[in-house]
Amino acid sequence: MSAGTPPPSDAGSLTDEAFWDEYWKNLDLPREVTKGTSLYVDAITGVFDRWLEPGQDRSVLEIGGAPGQYGVYIHRRFGYRLHILDSSSVGCEATRKNLELLGIDGDVTLGDMFDESLELSPCDVVYSLGLIEHFNDLESAISAHVRFLKPGGLLFVGCPNFLGLNGLLLRRMAPEVVRTTKTGNMDVRTWTGFECNLNLEPLFKGYVGGFEPAVVARADNPRWPDRLAVHSLRALGQLLGRRELHVLRRLNSRAWSGYVMGVYRVPAEDRS
């Protein structure tokens, strides 16, 4: 889930096109998320399940959406027409290939969400997962989402949580991951500002998925202590991924949960 090229605004992207082109270039395809893949994925998709209703006349746009794996889930489960916007040319090509392999008819657009000359038809639902944390100016990033929504539409935003325990582990083992994110954007207590300024109605915001070792099971350097830590975290992830331990996913906090999500409704009247 990419943020793409630096925007023509003061949002302050912490990544660039080369970063995401490198990120997506060796992606294994096809790729989609399905229920039962993991308790973590179930928690994220469960937020969509709670607020979306089926409708083949409805449309959904994912921003920073390569390779479209969550969009495929929404399309298959709810019947929405799928649109993907991403500013990485490599990511867009991977998305087109992914949709082709999965037999999904969707629109993929190469472009920057901050580009005011970019024309996309307004959608009933707009969302991003793993995007907003890559910008210094959170409100500008959210505003760029809102402009692609129909009046009365739903906005979903989500990103990994690098606060608390997750942040401590990542700063020790994978500081490069933290360098490309603004962890303050992961704190829902800071979201009230853009909610008020953009006149968004909060339907849900909070942490989901419980503690997820996969979020932090990575290391920048191949030193043996870090390798051991990664292997240990992966083993812990397999343990916590057992269905009989699903109750642990209900224990959520900014101090340890793997993901943070918000759901908003935009005003039904003209926003101009």
C-alpha cells in the first residue's frame, strides 16, 4: 500500500516514487485477502464488513492501492466497482496484472492524489491502508481522500501502529521503517483536528487486530541477535494466530495493537 511521489503541496511526503517502485518490483502475484487468512486480516476486513452494504451500483476507490488485494476483497464481498489510484508506475502495473490474474474488471489510474488536475469520478467509498502515515501533514492527506467521495459517502483510513511496544521494537531492529513514517499520525487522539476541520462524522476509530508480531518481525541488519528476534517474533505470531486464541485479538490498545483504523461519513450536502 503505497504513498507514491512527493505531492505538489505542503503535505510533506516521507517517501518518493523510487522508494515505491523498488517496493513493488518483485511482488508475487496473484494476491488478495480472504477471510480466514489470519486473525489480523480478519480484524481489518471486519471493519469494512461492519460498515459496508452490498450494492453492484456502488463504487470504491483505494488510494495508494497497489496491488489491489483489499479492493478485490471488497469487490468480491460487496459487489462494488473497483478503482485503484497509485502514483507508482511499477505498483500500477503490478495491480493491473493482479486484477487480470484474479479475473477482476477494475480501473487502475497512475496519478497523485494531491494533483488537483486529476479527474476521477466520485465514489461511494474511498479508503487507504498504509498511506496516511507517510505524510507530515495528516489533514492535507485526509482532505485529498475526501475530494474523491460522493456526498454522504464513507471514508476508511487505516495504517500500521508503530506506537508503544511496536515502536520500541522497530526502532531497535528496523529504524528505516520508522524513518519513512510519522508515528504521530497513528495516534487517534490527534485525529479530532482533521475531523472538525473537514466536517467528518466519526463512525469508528480505534485500534484493531491485537498484538501482531508480523508488524515488527523485520530487521534492517543481518546481525544474529536481530535474526533471532525476528524468528522468535514469527514463532510467536504463529502461536497467536491460532483460532482458539482469537479472543486475544479483542484486546486492543495504542500500546500494542498492530493496526489503527477510522471510518467517517462525509456531509451529504455540497462540500464546496
